[in-house]
Amino acid sequence: MKTIYVDNNATTMVAPRVVEAMMPYFTELYGNPSSMHNFGGKVGGAIEEARQKVAALINASASEIVFTSCGTESDSTAIKAALAASPDKRHIVTSRVEHPAIKNLYEQLSTQGYRTTFVPVNADGELDLDYLYDNLTDGTAIVSIMLANNETGVIFPVEEIAAEVRKRGIVFHTDSVQAAGKVPIDVKASPIDMLSLSGHKLHAPKGVGVLYVRKGTRFSPFLVGGHQEGGRRGGTENVASIVGLGTAADLAGEDLVNGSIARMAGLRDRLEKGLLENVPSSMVNGTVKSRLPNTTSISFEYVEGEAILLLMDQLGICASSGSACTSGSLEPSHVLRAMGVPFTAAHGSIRYSLSTFNTEDEIDYIVENMPPVIDRLRQMSPFWEQQAG
Ligand code: PLP
């Protein structure tokens, strides 16, 4: 059975051209980039080339790019650097729908004497900007707002937020892990101070990330050690993955202009329309006005997401649900709860996240095979029976 992979917000396939670019760094080019000899120097040169390519994807300067081990490390580094830069400021702001990389860090910081503000979203998953601005004070050290949500794909107006936050002299960070490569990012066009990316969300391998740090931003390393990354991140570089990320950034830049992203958005729309038309009591979570081109979160009322995933798995379809099995009970995600999605819908939510590698045939297969899955589960659901009368 063929695997149909529509779980690209979880992770992506490493693109063949990326694998090809990485291979020499596992075999003949194994020198340490910090070594004085030419053999290591060559490897160091490859890192600098990758730095330029990543910088180009977000219109940054190469010197503003710091390679890390993942998106989570980039997020932690940004927040901790801002706190270290202003030890007297004890207030931190984020949204209620961030990835655990930010959410759980803020929750930990709240147990360490920091006052935290979690900005709410409305039923469409859009941020309450007035609430955000009204809560900024002289004691606010950092505002961190994701560029695009990993569950719904909803895009936040971070350029506007960055400008407002800058006016008040507060550091602004954005987690752009899901947005990179799917929508254009231009750090020169907006006063974003720090921005996180992750390799495995854009067809590079797992275990490599990026933190963009605007020139002039007060910064201290999270990992203290050698002089790597200009002293901003100690530890011998994950050379092959960094080289792979450089190639992936190149490919992502090409996809943004060659029509691939638009084609993918068309497939996402075809999937969404097909499912909504063929499954009664189904709805999209999050606004469709400003959304990533690859994501749709759809709730199928009166069924359990985990059960849907299991049956989808038997059909070879890989996706994610918006609920997680914690301590034996199926809890809807914090994102859907923050949006106030009713329980009957939140439990049966499925996130489909496409990549440019998906085909029309795959989408048609999902549209054909999903409705009977939902129907079968509903026949077993007492809640469905009740509401159907
Ligand atoms: N931020 C967002 C929005 C994400 O979706 C993810 C991964 O799912 C991360 C951060 C964490 O990235 P990594 O897996 O590279 O640590």
C-alpha cells in the first residue's frame, strides 16, 4: 500500500537534492570546520555558503544567522537572550496558541518569578491585538508571537506587531518554524529582532535549526562553549545538516516564485472543498483569510480524532489530530480550546498539511476514502445517533 503523507507540519521528507548536497559531508569532507588546516577550512566554507542561502530566504545578512540544533533551541535561545539583556524586566508576552517550544518555556518562566501574559485568540484563531498592546508595560522584556500556527495554519500580522512592540522599546521574537518556505519572509521590511526556523519543516533533516538575530540586538548564547557561530552558539556544527538546510532554503526560495506553492495551495483547497462537500457536519478550524498555503484543520463532529487517524492509517494516509491522549483522556489541543471550538467538534479534528511533493491523485484518494471512514465511526457514536434524532 502506498503512503499518502499529509502530515508535513509534523515533519517533511528530506528533498532528494538536499540529500545529495549532504552526502559528501558524511564521507570525504569530514574535517572540523574550526581546524586550521585547509581540509577543515573547506568544510567551514560550506557552512558559510549555507548561511548565505538561509539568509537569502528571509532577506537577512549572513552574519545575522546562527545555526542551532532545532526550532526549540532557537526559541529558547531567543527568549533567554532577551531576559539576560534586561534582568530588571520581569514581564513576558506571548499568545495562547504557541507551540510547546514557547508555551512550556513561558510556563516554566512563570514559576521562576516572571509575570506572563498569554494573548487570547478569537473563534477564528485570530489574535486579539488590542489585548496585546494594552498589556505591554515598561517592565516587558520580550514579546514572542508565532508567524503561523502549526495546527490551523492561521498567520498572525507579525510585521505590524513588531512595529508596535519596537515603538515601546521591547524586544520582538517570532517563531516562524511553520511559515518558512511557505510564505515570503522579509526581515528587512519589519523590525523583527529575532526569528526561529527549523530544518525539518522545509525538507532539510531533523536536528538543525536557525535563529536570526538582527544586527545590534543584545544577545548572549544559550549553549556556552567554543567560539563556533561567532561565539553565539558553542558546539561543533552539524555540518551535513547545515549544508542540507542551505540547499533546502535555496529550493524553498525557488518554490515561492515558480508556482509550486500556488499549486500546493490549490491541492489544499481541493482537499478541503472535497471533504466539506462530502462529509456532513464538518467545518474548517481557523480563518481561511490569512492562512498557510499547505494547511487545513477540519473538524468532523461527533467522532474521535484518534479513531479517525487509526482508520486513515489503515488506508495509508498519514495526518494528525487536534487532540492528544493525555492521562487516559482525549484532550483537545490548547489551540482549539483557546479558539473555543465546541468539544463535539474539537475532539474530531484532523490536520492535513501538504507539501509540494503531494499530487492530485493523492488528494482525490483522500477525498474518496475519508467520507466512508467518518460515516463508519458515526454509526458507532452514541452522540451522533442522539443528534441525528
Ligand atoms: N515551533 C513550531 C511552530 C513548530 O511547529 C515546531 C515543531 O513542530 C517547533 C517550534 C519545534 O521545532 P523543532 O522540532 O525543530 O524543535
